[in-house]
Amino acid sequence: MNNKTALVTGGSKGIGLAIAEALIAKGYNVVITARNESEVLEAAHNLNAFAPGRAVGIQADARDYAAQEAAVSKAVSEFGGLDVLVANAGVGIFKPVQDLTLEDWNSVIDTNLTGVFYSVKASIPELEKRKGYVLTISSLAGKNPFEFGAAYNASKFGLNGFSEAIMMDLRKLGIKVSYIMPGSVATYFNGHTPDDKDAWKIQPEDIALLVIDLLEMNPRTLPSRVEVRPSQPPKK
């Protein structure tokens, strides 16, 4: 994996940061993006403390196609190309459908679904050059609807279908596509701060390990979908 480059959206904390850390440990150069500029620059600074010169952080909103193009251009200008896209950026707003505002709906769909399309679309030319890999971070909510989940479920059901369709499109270009569907994860998602009560959940580094395992799979083999859940959820 040495001298390869990955772009991780939503990479300033949680799952995205854990994936960036795992990639750095495997010898990758990493470009991480996030909407909050100070957070993404701090995250990149901390990554570079571990591996100097191997990480770049830039402010980029997944809902902005030009920002995704700029992130890909940054990977090329800093590190010479792009081998892996991890489309991780996501948001969740959980309300009964009658209480969802248009802004709520658009924020979730535009980030979790359209934003992934933007990241993938912007990355394809560079990924094709290196026969790269696209990994999208979906959710078990992409197959299991739940109360107050109208917007989030719709975004993740759509992301699953999108990921399977582009897998069939992009393998013709030599680009592999997999999507990971985690259950409950101990992250900062939706304003939550992880604590000891989250010990039973999947940890971000567990998802990062899955990403590394997929990247290390023999090129002839493609695990296109991975479902992962806590092994010991609390008893109700």
C-alpha cells in the first residue's frame, strides 16, 4: 500500500478519522475533508504528527460538487494521484415525517446520497488511472426502516442502491466498489459525544479495520457489501 493516496470525506473525527489513521499506518498518503475548517486542519495536523507530510486536510462540503473536485485536485497536486475514495461524510436528522422541514430533508439527502455521488463523480478520472477503489459508508438503516428515520432511511436505502449500481458500472473501468453497512457505532454522529456507555457499540477503529481488509483483498475478489453489527447489544 506504500505511496498510494486516499481521499476520506468526513475525515475530521469518528469513523472517517479512524479510517484515515488506519490508512496512514498502512503507508498511505491521506487527504481528509470536512465542513468545519478548524476541525479538519487540526485532524490533519495530528495525523502528520504520527506520519509527517502524509496528511492534508481541507474544508469541503459534500453537498458542493466544486469542493469535491477541489479535494481530488488536492490529492493529485500533493501526492501525484488518487487510489482510494472513502465516501464517509454523513448527517442524521431524526423526526416524525410530519415534523421534518424541507431544510431537514434536503440536508440529509444532499449529504448522504447526493454528496456521495459528487465525491464519486469527481474521483472517477483519477481512480481509473490507477485502477482504484471506492468505499461508501452506508448503514444498516439502509435495509431496516425505523420510526423517525424517514429522511435517514431514504438516504441510506438510496446509497445502497447507488453503491451496487456503480459497482457494476465502474468495474468495467477497473475500479472496485464496496459499501459497508454498520449498525450502532460509537461516534460523534448527530451531535453525540462517545462515552463509557457506548462501549458495547462498534468502535470507529473496527470499521477502519474492515476498510483495510477490503483494500488488502486479492484484486480478483470483490466483497461488494459488508454488514456489521455489535456482537453483544444491551438487553432490552
